[in-house]
Amino acid sequence: MSGLSPGVFLVTSAVKVVAVFSVLMVAVAYTTLAERRVSAWIQDRMGPNRVGPFGLLQPIADGIKNFLKEETLPGTSTKLFFVLGPMLAIVPALVTFAVVPFAAPLPTPWGTVPMIVADVPIGILYIMALSSLGVYGIVLGGWASNNKYSFLGALRASAQMVSYEVALGLSLVTVLMLTGNVTLTQVVFEQQHLGLWFVLPLSLGFILFVISAFAETNRLPFDMPEAESELVTGYHTEYSSMKFSMFFIAEYAHVITQSALMATLFLGGWDIPFWHGDDAFYFQGQWIQGFDAAGTPVLATLAWWKTLLTLGAFVLKTSLFVLVYIWVRWTLPRFRYDQVMQLGWKIMLPTALAYLMLIAGTILVLDEISVPFGLTYGLILTVVSMIGTVVFTFWLDRDRVISGASPSARWPLPQSMPSVDVPQLSETDPSQAAVGAGGN
Amino acid sequence: MSGAYAPLLMLFGLSVVNAIGMMVASHVLNPRRPTPEKEMPYESGMTPIGDTRVRFSVKFYMVAISFIVFDLETIYLVPWAVEMRRLGWGPFLAMVLFVAVLAVGLWYEWKKGGLEWD
């Protein structure tokens, strides 16, 4: 509890819980607006800009509208699970954020308050557990709708989220090897300690994590469960009004949480780069900034403005990833479903396993030749990871594992095409003309 | 340190209350004029053919089984990964062996066509 008295701890926790929850809900609302505005910008149109200045009140209008719209309940649905689905989707999406530290600790007259909702000693394990729970809401909602599109969407969602869960977990394990702890506060501190954000020493882990996170949140190019053109929005076809909205809130909350996780695990979290003045970590009963050459802890100097600055850094990094989510949506086309599964099992999983062992071996060799845990250590790992990344992106899958649409898409057609008798339309033959016009 | 989990419970409670509140609020506020057409499952405007609750060939049965294997493997890797730098080479080699066994399993499943979706 970071040396706070139980009363102060409870009060500050309550304040943080309410603050984080409200900020998350508002952020979700404005991410929907951002998505529509950025989509419009990418597609060279205006986007919603009528409600309030720059359309800033649009999310509020949407929210009111969703509350007031008629709710349809399919007569053949399983009512209890139909109602339970959206609730099961939204709760895990909102509570995952609890273990993400969002700023440097704040000194107050009653003690130093860590800027994290719950600094629990299970950090990453909690995230892994809850991110698997998100699938239940989708599956239950899709199944209970008793609609074929929803059912197919739910099936796809479960298989896909289950497949990418593995790669997600394995890419997290590489982070654990460098930090030596599962709490996210220590993940942030070790990045400050190393002097290098993990995105460099663990670049391939970062790429695997980002791809898996996209698949976990069902965002394009992995939005098979809600593919509009095939499944009519998939698992939430039958949902309307606020229940539909809750599925959407869940999806965007997931996007924000995953962005925050990418920022925390691989981009230093709330760390401000090239400046050690903001470093702070709760170590053996005191807040330390790091260790000096002899290994004795250096006390951290905390200030409210540092908390504010680091909060700004965290929000900036998270928004950057949210923007990437939107950007990718309008850049990459959707996969085919078998390609999604093959990418997950035949590319991501073996790569993650091999990369894990590569990084583990490199770390042990570096410790063996006693390279101190610092910039050199990080740079050597960076080089190793970069080689892995280059292999992964430029060599591993050149149309070998994930197949294209048909053999003709993979190999050029033979030079001499077999001649096919194409019936020629003749203007004089009335029967042919009738066939040609018979379409309507 | 179990007190550290209290905020988690608070956030969980707040989220559940929020979810129920949204449901109740929209249930109270919105109009309901159900017609037989509205209560039909949506099937692109056609009258639904048959029920969805039929026996369905679950293609990803193998995927689910492999998921359990590999997710457990991930969890099994976590304690070692956390302590790896203190444990040194012995456990590392043991883990290489462990991962190799699973990799062979994956390869076998792959060659047997367990990962195909057709």
C-alpha cells in the first residue's frame, strides 16, 4: 500500500477508481468521435461536425439517442443471456485498466500516492486473465440472439480471440524476463532503469503484441466477428439501443486499454524520455529514483508538476496508439478467416516461441559475460531483436504459409491459355439479344 | 497485502453497477412497440429459415484444445521468466526442452491438418 495509512489508502483509492472510470468512459465517447473524424479525414470527407464546435458534442448526442431508441428483443432469443451478453462484455473491458500506472506518484500532505488504481502484485497475470474474459460477452450475446449471423460472428470471435491470446501471452513473457516482476509499476521502472524503452530491445515482442492486441479487440484487419459485408455486424446484429452501445463501449474501452498497455509495456508508460528526474519506484519502503554506481538507492524527488507532466506523456502515448488503431482500420483490408487462424497458429505462435528463447538466451549470455544492466545491455538486445524483426517481416511469410485467394493469385497464369468458346453476341440474332436483356 | 486488491473490487463494483444502470436506464426510457416482424431474427429481410440452435460442426474444436495446451504453457513460462536471470542456465535448458516438446506437438498438429479451417 506504499506506506499510506489504511484510511488514506481507501480514500485515495476511491478517488482514483472514480476518476479513472470517468476518464475512461469519456475517453471511450471521444474515441468514437475521433474514429469518425479521422476516418472522414482519411477518406477526404467532413465527418460529424454539426453538433457543437467541430462536432465535439456528437458523442453526447449519440449517447442520449441510444438511451431513447427502441430496444428490440428477438422473440426466439434466450432472454437472460441476451441481456447478460453486453454486460459481460463491458465489465472486463473497463476493469482491465486498474493495474496500469498512469503517472508518476503524487506527493500529498498525507503521504505519497501512487498513480495507479491498484498496485497489485499480479499485474500482468491480471491483464491476461481479464482479456480472456472479454470473449464471454461476445459469445454469449451472439449465441443468445438466435440469429445465424450473430452465431457465426460469435464462433469466429471465440476461435480468433483464443488463438491470439496465446501469442499475446508469449509476447508478454519477454517483457517479464527483462523486468523480473509482473507488476506494471516495475515494468515502467525497469525501462527507466535500462534507459531504453522496451520497444527497442524487444522490438519483435512489440510487433507480436500489437498484432495480437488488434486481433483481441476485433479491430480491422481482424474484425471477422463483426465483418459488416459478410455477417451484418456479426455478434451484435440483433442488438439495438443501449445494448448495442454497450458492445461498442466495450470495444473502444478495449482499444484504449490495449493502447495503454502497449504504451506501458513497450513505450515506457508515463516515463518522459531522456530525463531521469521523473523516475520513481517504490523500493523497500521508500520512493527511489534509481541506483547509483555502488548499487545504493537514490531517493526520488517527487512534485505535483512531475505527476502532471508524466500524466501528459502517458495520455500522449496512449492516444498515439488509439490513433494507430484508427489509422490501420482504413489502411489494411480485412483478412479471410482461414488466414486469420493461420497467421495466429502458424506464424505468430512459432515466432513468439522462438523469439522467447532467443531473448532468454541473449539475456543469459549478457549476464554471463557480466554486462551491467544499462544502455549497452539494451543496445545489444536491440540488435538481436532487430535481426529477429527483419527475419519476421521480410522473410518468414512470403506467401508460404498463408495462402492467397486461389492458385491463380499465387502463380502467374500459363502463357498459352486454353481456348474457351465464348459465345459472341450478335446484334442480328434476336434470341441472343433477348438473353442479354433478360437480366431485369 | 490483500488490502491492495480493494481498489480492484471497487472498480469492478462500479463497472457492474454502471452496466446494470445502463440496462435499466435504457429499459425505462425507451419505447417498446413490438411487432412480430421486429421480433424476428434478422436474416437480410427474408423470413428466417429454420432455427439457429441446430447441431453445428465446430471446426475449431482442435483450436480450443490447442489453446488450452499453449495457454497453460504461457502461464507455466511466467514464473520461470520472472526468475530467469537469477536461475541461470540449468532451468533455461530445461525450458528449451519443454518448449521444444510443445513445438514438436505443434508441428505434428500442423502436419496432421489440425490447424486447417476448411
